[in-house]
Amino acid sequence: MSRLKSLLFALGLGCATLLHAAPGDDLVRPIQDRWAEIKYKAPEKQQADLYRELAVQASQVAKANPNLAAALIWEAIVVSSEAGVRGGLGGLSLAKEAKALLEESLKLDEKSLNGSAYTSLATLYAKVPRWPLGFGDKEKAEALFRKSLAVNPDGIDPNFFYGEYLIDQDRVAEGRRYLEKALAAPARPGRELADQGRRQEIRALLAKTAGDAR
């Protein structure tokens, strides 16, 4: 389970890309802003409790707006982030909760937040252990990554997480191409902190795999 913790913590699942204003943006913006502050500024030992507080807030927004897919997506992102820092069986339970939220959001609007539900769900399938412990499935992950990129081909998050997935599958040269594309992705208005943090993660993974491309 320590692998689940480390992978989900690195993941962060901050996959929403707001390039244009959309219905509900004002409702989820405080959630996404607070998420970025916790992930990229808060000490790791404090993050689990801070994510739990934010998850409660996100759940309230989602329940008050039952037809807003973006609210479900951001609740899932926060819950997934909490799963990452908690780890263990508790983290796995939270990952399953996030999966259910993302699946529900897709029933409402699969293109909400530029297909972020596909990106987040794909990453969960890629990172979580397989049955009988978890629901991990590399084949499903790849199919969902393809869907996310079909919706948002130039986005920083779908390219980063797919690139990371490919590297984990020993497809390093292919993965690095997606990381380079992620690094060149357009800035997301209002998400400067999240973009800065994600680009640092991309550069770190590119540096780590510099000698492994083949």
C-alpha cells in the first residue's frame, strides 16, 4: 500500500483545465484554488486533514448543484488527493470513492472541464492496485487516457499523466514526447499556481528519464 500512497501523492489528480468560462466555474473556483494551495504550499504532514476539510466543502457544492459535473469532478480530485497522502487501506477506500464520483460526473457531462473526468479516472486505473486489492486496470487506463486526449489534445494534465503512464509501462521515449507536449501547453487563466507546480513535476520527470529514452 505504500506504493499506492506514493503514486497517488505524486499524482495529485489536479486535472481540471479551465480555458474558457463555463457554467459553474464560480462555484468550483474556490475549491480548485484551495486545492492548489494545499498541494503545492502546505507541509505534507498537514495535507491529509486539509484535503478532508476541502472535501467536505466540495461535497456541499456538489450536493447543492446535483447537475453540475464540474462539482463532482473537483470533489473527486480532492478525495483522490487525500487518498494519496493517507495511503493504506483508507487511501484505497478514498480512491474508490473518487472513482464513483468521476463515473457519476461522466453521466452528466463527459466534456466538463475539458474532459478532466477521463484524465482523473484513467490515472486512478493506472495507479491503484489490481483486483483483488483494488480496481486497477492498465488497459482501461490507456483507453480512458485516449478519450481525455481526444477532448483536450493540448492540455497540460492529459499529456502529463499519459506521459507518466507510458513511462511507467517502459515506453519511455513515447512518454517523454507527451511530457514535452505538456510542458508546451497553454497557460490556464486563473490557475497559475497549479500550472507552476505541474510544470515542476514535468521537468522533474523529464530529468529523471533523460538517460532512459529509447
